[in-house]
Amino acid sequence: MKSKQEHKVKEEMGPFLEEGEEVRAVLIARPRGWTQSMAGGRTLGVGQAIGGRAQKQARTGAEEAGIKLASPGAIVLTQKRLLTVQTGEALVMGKGGSVKEVLSAIPVSDVDSIKVKRLLLGYVVTLKVRGSEFKLEANAAAGAKPMAEALERAKIEA
């Protein structure tokens, strides 16, 4: 885990885990298109429209797999499950960003793949779950690659 917020989420997950379960990776991420829609005001709304469409596609793909996404939120991987959690908004100096609730939990065996692609100042993370694909975006400080590697290890262990 690279970012302070990812470490914080890991520390706060204890009450949400099953007996014997441990956090292997955390990824702070938002549905793909979030950054573009936030920056879209400078492009006469074009960026907002494109970003909004990308977010809708991400949420739809996730819902088809039985996953609910949050913004702000995180993906948490244990040796048994992939969880999505809602977090508070991260503030400066490690403040904020606390885990609010678990939105969905699926067995690791249902996760087909996690692919990570570097893009400018961050990552595009493509998850394929139960045959449905959806994209998230994460900043450069996020643990995107460690999440993909942890999934591969968890699948081998299972």
C-alpha cells in the first residue's frame, strides 16, 4: 500500500472482516470518468458529459457483477473476498478518508482479473468480475499494481 489513505483503510477494516480474514491490498479508487467530470467545467461542459458517461458505464458494469461502487471509496482484497467500501473524503495530513461501510463483498474466485494501465498522473484499473467488466481510476500514489498482484496470489492460494 503506497498511500496514507490506503494504510488508514487497512487499519480500519478489522470490524468488517470475517474470522481469520486479513487485508492483502487496498486501492483507493473512483469510477472511471470522475476526474474528467470534475475538470469538465473548464471545457464548457464537454468534459463533464464525457466523464459522466464513463462513470455511468463503470457503475453499470459493476452492478452487473453484483458490485456497488462509491465515490469516494476503496477496493479491499482479502485472501477470501473482494470488498467495496465507502470512505469519507480524504483531507490533508492523513485526516478524513475513514471507512464508513462495506457496500459489497464477493468471493475472490468470482474475480476474473484486475488489469492496471498507467495513464498520465494515475492509473486506469479494469476489473472483470463474473464476466462483467468495469473501470476505475486511481491516482499515482495508489497501490494499483499491488492490488493486481495480490489478486493473483490470492487466486493461487484459494
